[in-house]
Amino acid sequence: MNILRNRFITTWLFCALLAGYYFFGTARWQSQFPVLEETLFFFGVILVAIGVIGRAWCFSYIAGNKDERLIQEGPYSICRNPLYLFSLIGAVGIGFGTETFVVPGIIAVAFMAYYPFTIRREEVKLKEIFGAEYEDYTEKVPRRLIPSLRNYIELETLQISPKAFRRGVFDLVFFILPLGLFEIVEISHVMGRIPIYFQLF
């Protein structure tokens, strides 16, 4: 529980700092290269869509089963931490929604610097819970984040907890909402409602 709380607090503090950074800055090519600006935003939307769909796919397998059964099928057969993988893709997509390169770059670097420690702590916990079964799983699916379809397994039916699934799906709003907020901030910049102090690359 402490791990989850610390991760939650760290993530939101990081997001608040980035939001403040973007709030008073604008993309350098907003007026000079509008095609590049819109291309970056569109690319961000695609990545967010992949992240959202991927996370929903993961939720469909773990909802109500987390710590009860070692999930080894579906997205958990292509890598051991698909939820983090799709979170990374979605988070980088949010970064591109700022129509810059620096923000998604910061997000990717911060993710890769912080989450490997979280993943290792969770692996220790899973070893304690599932023992040899988890050891076998790590041999069968050796990659933590980089996906591979070599051992892909798809189930015909799933038994999930609707309540747990609903909570997981609700979290997806936080991947979609920023894209709309970025557009509002950009319009406010153009109208002069929010001052611009620096340019972002």
C-alpha cells in the first residue's frame, strides 16, 4: 500500500510540475510550422489511444484477479508488465499533445528512471506470493517491458470483477483529459488570456 501511495504522490507531483511548465510556455513552431505542430498533436492522440486501449485490455485480465492468481495470458504473455508498457505509451502520447518534443522526452526519461525500481519491488512481492510459479513465468516471459508475441496466449473467456474493472477504466480519463486541456491552454495563449514566458521545443 505504501508503494502505491508513494507512486501516486510522485506521479501527480511530476504531472503538476510539467503542467505548470507548459501553462506558461508555448511550442516554438506554433506560428512558424503549423503542420509540424498539428502532426505532433495527432501523433500524441494515436499514442494515447494505444495506451488507453492497452490498459483496458490489461484491466480485463487482472480485474479482481490481482494477487489472487498469477495472470500469464493475454497482454501478460507478451511481457511481464504490460500495464506499465501501455502507461508509458499513453504518457508519452500526452507529452506529444503539448505539440513539443521536450515534454514527451522528459516524460519518457522520468518513467524509465523511476519505474524500473517499482517493477523490481513488485517482482519481490510476486515471488513471495506465487513462489516457483512466478519463477517459471519469468523464464517463459523474460521481458519486463519490451513486448514479444512469441509466447502469446489468448483466453476464450474471462472472469472479472466489474467493480475492479470499472475503477480501472475510470482511470483512463486521466489519459484523455489532458489533450483537451492542452487545447484550452493553447487557445488561451493565442487570445492573450495566459501570458507566455518562454518557448518549448
